[in-house]
Amino acid sequence: MMYAALHHNKKVIFFDLHGTLITKKMTPDQALRAALLDYTDRWISEEKASLINKACRIYRHALRQYKRKGKPGLTEQMRIVCLKRALANLPIAKDELTLARIDQKITCLASSQEEHSKRVAAVLRSLRQRYQLALITNGQEPLVRARLRRNHLASAFSPAAVFVSSSLGKGKSKPHPGIYRHALARMQVQPEQALMVGDSWRQDIEGATSCGIDAVWLNPWNRPIPRPITEARLLMIREIDELLEIL
């Protein structure tokens, strides 16, 4: 898919909230799994999944061992020791530079929600200069608006551009097409003029594309596409910042 084709004629970008704009802090072993994607993406092996799972378990256990010894905080040297132990059975270089890069990636991925919110806010500010931004999410409207305020994201969306399933009545939660059609009508755009960005394949991607809305799947774990999308166009990204490269 050509990037230019994806953003051509777009007026509105719809975002999912939970898991897309607001995410939970990763545990260290979850961050390790994500950090290893750059090194294991093209590795074809039947043992790939089990070896990565084992590496994450070893890493988690090694970190806990240091914490049980009453260490006030893990130094970079301690983390590198744990990382080297975890990667022992993986076909990945274990020189100082590679280990330091992976450790840095883990630290970044496991950063606080506050840091993540700052990155998301910067992306939304940039996109808002060229597109209308709107939110399509399941949940209770008062809680959704409170979470937007708490994560300093409320200013990115006008009050009329926040579409929450609780306000549409029973049975209209994502991936029901009703919530997407309602949002399109309220934003006064056709499906081909909109784009949906979300992390849930079923709720965000299948829900939007079934209505003819092109979609961007936020897929940090690089999971395989469950099925071909024929109703609209699809692009996959790993991090929210990548939107600025394709739009």
C-alpha cells in the first residue's frame, strides 16, 4: 500500500482510547519481548515463540533475584547481567553495544504512562494542524472524558468529536457499525474521508473497515494479520509516533 494513497482525501482521523492513546505501563519482561522484535522479526524457526517466552521468564526471574537481595535500585550493569542471562539461548549478538541498545529500548518501553502521554499529545498536536481529530471508544462517557483530562489529551478533541458507546444505547459498542456510522454522520464525512487508528483488531480494525473506513492497526507486538481486509485499506504500525511518517 502506498502511504500517499492512504491519507489522500482524508479529513478526519478517528482514534481508539484504551490501548491506543492510553496504555498501561509495560512490565520489564513485556518490554523485553517488544524490544526483541527488531532482532527476531525475520527469524524463521518453529522454536521461536518458546525460546522468546523462556528468555522473558529468565529475565523476569533474574530481576527478581536482585530485588530479593535488597538492592535499592537496579543499576545498568545489573540489568545487563540479567539481560545477558536471558538471551543466552537466542541467536542474538551479546556484545556490549547490542546489550546496551536492548537495555535502552526496554527502559524506554517500560517508561511511565506520563511519558507515553506526552508522546501521544505531541503526535495529536501535529496531526491536528492538518486533520480533524475524533475519538471512538467503548465505555462510560464521564469516565472517558475524565481519563482524557487526566492524561492531558482532552484539548486534542472537541467535546462534539468524542463518541462513546454508552451514549448510543445498548448493543452499539465497537465493533458494531452503528457507532462508526454515527461518528461519520456527526463529523459530516464519508467513509473514504476518514481513517481509524486503534490497537484492537476486532473492535477497531474490523469494526471500521466493515464500514468502508481505512484503518491503521497499532500493533507493537507485530502480531500476524488475522484475516485479509477487503472492505478498506489497512496499514500496520508499531508505535503511535509512526503516524507522523505516513500521514
